[in-house]
Amino acid sequence: MVDSAQKLSVPTARSFNWKRLRTSKTWQRSLRLAVSYGFLLIGAAFMLFPMLWMFSASLKPPWQIFTDPPIWIPQRWETVQAGTTNRELLLYRVEHEDVQQNVIRLGSRRYTTILRADADLPLLSVPTDQLSDAVAQDVDGITFNVRQWTPPGAETREVVALARGEGDTLLVAALEAVQRAAVRLPLDVVNSGARANIELEGAEFRGRELAIDGTLTAVIPLGPESDLAVVGTPEIAAAARIVPGAMLLDAGEAVVGETELRLSRLDGDTADYIVIARDAWHPVIDELELDAAGFIATSDQLGARVEGLVNDVAIPVALYTPPGANETAFDVVILVSGTTRSLVIPVNSATTLRLAEVGGLTSARGDVIERIPFRVQDGFSEGELTTSVALVGEPRDMALIVPRSTVDDAFDVAPAQLERTMHPELRFDGYRAALETKVGDTYFPTFFRNSFALVLLNAIGHVFSCVVVAYAFARLRAPGKSFWFMVLLSTMMLPFPVTLVPMYEIFRDLGMINTLFPLFLRSFFGNAFLIFMLRQFFANIPRELEEAARIDGANVLQIIWNVFVPLSRAAIAAVIIFTFWWTWNSFLEPLIYLNSPELFPVSLGLNFFKDQYGTIYYDRMIAASVLSMLPMIGIFFFAQRYFIEGIQLTGLKG
């Protein structure tokens, strides 16, 4: 028989396995790996999150970039074109009569809650210290300012305050009673009623007299006021068109579907219309077409100016008589009018003349043709097309209207109930617009061309100069070689501003300011860090290979080219990667030496792009930033093996 002490000393299978697991080297190694990878993943998340955010934001439309709550996956807000115009109406999704449907906004109406004075409504005088603050609450589609009333020794009740009582009291009524007598009406309808003094339960109220269900009824406005969106089916947009706002005449209000809308009529037209939007629009024409066909005409070459329609745009037109006697006169559009000279274009050549909303032309820059000034909007997006347009003529008040006959099922809905009709979509419009947006007098691809040219020239200069100098320090015998090598290394300790001013004066005296020469010429004279790195690598190459080449009759240059360069591909790849990195990210030197935008590299061009459009076109700015990062990311991923190998081998001792 085993006593209890012996039983306690015998380990169970479970405790034995756990102890063995804890002392297992495999388990300990797995735990170390798990902890290491955990910290690596956490660190990588902090590093990668800004980059992933930039990639995601570059694929979004501008309004999605800074939304709250954020939209992580790029979405496309579905739209419907407004007739034959270049205006697109946003689609919303809303539940109406238990059915989900897509709608467009037709306008908005402001409503308020009123109380019928003929209702049987018991009033109570309640001290204000027993009432809570009013909170807007929606009850069966009607909004009330509800308060919590806590009488002494009784349960809390929901009430609505109607007026002030005597002293520090309020006249209130139970929410249930107010709800039965309340009606929600448009604010303008309530304000249109005649003023009336109303007595209710011995208390006097200021109200209105309105026609409700054909009967003149006294009502008491309660509030609160609320905005409701008027929506309709997307098919309405097919009949939309743009007309001058001055042509609209008020035609009163009418019941449209389940709501009321204000109607308008056009001068000389008996049909009723509904105004969807009213904004300022401006005539524009593609800058390329203006540069190709536009010219300057003097006042004596132009006939009488008349208002004409060109592509449905009302704009001044005149007969132009060329100076040559045998040339035929033709009609021209007067784009920019001057006192003695005007900028014009033949009517037949003005194929891109159209109207654009002023809201999309807020960053227009100044331009000039033969001293005739005008404005140009770069990066103007219209659907999937992005181009530069010139602002011509004068802005005008335009209205987007639809016939009343096409709107039969409009209804009101709270704005909070409108959900954007969206679907996931990667949007590359920001990249295309960034590449097509004019920056100064050039475009973003020019910055890439300059940067790649500088990278190539600097890489060639560093490879040739650093390889030769590194070989000399690693292999050649010369008095004082170690001293001069220390002098070379000491140049790395000099701050960049110390050498900046002397280098600027040298290039200025050589007449190289505002050229690319200062940005690559110095690479052909070596780089202290790259020479040191290659020298360490060359010192590890066996001397027997060099001596065998000498026996075969090779000179120094042949030894470098046929022996050292093939064996140093990893180190040379590291030199090229470092050169690419430094040149691509260089900002201060191009800023100092360059003045013309057509010479800017990517780093300086991106800053120039930010100064011009950074607070307007966020999507293009982020897309341009991503494009500037891609070459660096690509070269590291494709050449990381050579880069890491070259760095490791240069640290070995020979």
C-alpha cells in the first residue's frame, strides 16, 4: 500500500509533459522566434501603415481621403449624367415604403412642428427645476423637443414645453397628447399664414391661421425646425438641361408626388420646371485648341458683335475680315475682349467650347497671348477626361432644371437616412490627372525624365571614379597612401553647408547655374563613402588573381575591368543603389542651383506641385507622391540581394 506522501511525489502526466515542454530546446527556440517575429510585425506595421494609407488614398476620389469615419477600401460613388450636360448627379440609397431604392436629390425643404389649437390638450404648470433640457426626438416621423419631467415622489414622464408660465415655470403637455394633435408642415407654409392670438387652457399663445384640409385652422408653432431632402428616381436626370438663371420665372408651389416643390417657368414657355441646382458657370475651351486655332484680331477687323450660340453656349460672335484682299471673311468667337484687340477663334474650330461649373475652376492661373491676358485651369477633370482649359467670356448664373411632367414620385427623407450608393473600385484618375496637370510651364513626366537622367549620370560617374580610386587605395603602393586615405575619410565629417557656398560660387563662375551640370558633375570626382566601401571590398579579393593577370600581361586598367569589376558586382550594385537613393531624394541642391521648372527633378517638382495644387487636389498630390516613391521601392526589391551582399562583404577583414 502506497502512503499519501508517496502519492503526492509522483508527478501526473500533465505536469510532467509541461515541465518537459518548458525545458525543451525546440520549444524555447519557437518561443524566441514567435517573440522576435511579433516585435518585427509590430515595428513593420508602424512603418508600413503610412505607406499603405498613401497607396489607398491615391486610389480614392478626393472627398474620400479625409472622411470621418474613414473609408479604408476605395469606393466609387455612383452617379447619373444630367441630360446632355457635363454635370453628374450623385446617387443615394434610401428605404421608402419598406423598399430599398436609388434616388437623386431634387432639393430640400425646411419643416417645423405645429400644434392644432382645436385639440383637447391638458396643460400643466411645472417648475423648471423638475424638467430636463429639451432633446430633439423623432416620433412617428415628427420631431419634438422632449423633456423629462420628474415630479416629487412620482415616475418620470416625457413632456413637451409649449410656453412660459408664471414665475419660474413652464406650461407643458404630455408627449402622447401632443403627438395626437401635432402636424409637421413646411416652414415657409407656416410663415405664410396670418398671425393670430390663440387661447388654450386659459393660456395665450401667438400662432398662425392656416388652411389645413380645406379648413382655416389656428396652429401654434412648436419647433424644432428640421431640413428634409426632397428626392426622386434617377430617371428624372435624363431630362435635365441647363438654362440661364435670368430666364426663370416663379410659378408657385405644387404637390409633386408625396411632397411639395416650388415650380418655375421659362420666359416664353408655359411648361412648369423644377430647379435641381443653381450655380455659377463659366465658358471654357481646351487650351490645346486655343493654342492651335486662336489668334488676335484688331477692332477694325471685327464686325458688329452679336450674341450667338456656339455648342449651346451663349457667347459674342463677330465677322472677321482678314487683312489680305483675296481672303474670305468668316465668323469668329470672341473669347477675350479688349479695347483695341481681342482674342478670337473661328466658330468652326471652337469644338471644345462648353460651360463648366465655377467650383471646379478655383485654381486657375494667369496666362497671356500677345499681351491679351486670360486664365487657365490646369488639371480640369470632366468625367474620365483631364485637360487644361482656358476660361473665356464671362461667368453666368445657370440653373439645372427638369420638366415637372417627369417628376411624379418625389418624396421627403431625412438627410441622415440617405446612404451613398457606392461600390468598391480602384480609381486611377488621380495618377492620370497628376501626370496631365500642368505645373508651371511643364508636366510631371518631365520631372521624372530629369531625375532618371541625373540618376544615370551620377551612377556612371560614381562607378567609374570610385572604382579606380578604391583600387588605388586597396592595391597600389605609394608613400603616404594611408595619410591621404585618412584625409579622404575626414571629408565625410564636413557638414554639407560648409561646402555649399564654395561649390555654388564655382558653378556660378563657370556659368552652370540653372543647368543640370552642378547636380551630376561632381560624381565624376568620386565620393568618400563609396570609395571607402569599395576599398574594403577590394581588399578582400585574393592577390593571387591580380598577380595571375599581371603574368598574363594585363595592365592596371585591364586588371580593374577584367578581374575586380566582375568579382565586385554586389559592391558596385550597392554603389548604384546608394547613388539612386541620394540623387532621387536630393532636394536642397536642385532648389539652390535650378530656377526653371522644366529642369526640376522629382523631389523639387513634387514640392512645386504641392505649392500650386496641394490644398486643392489632394488626390493628385498623393498620387504624385506615390509615383515618386515607386522607383525607390522597385529598385530595392529587385536589387536587395546585391545590396545586402555588398554591404556585408565590405565589412569583412582581408
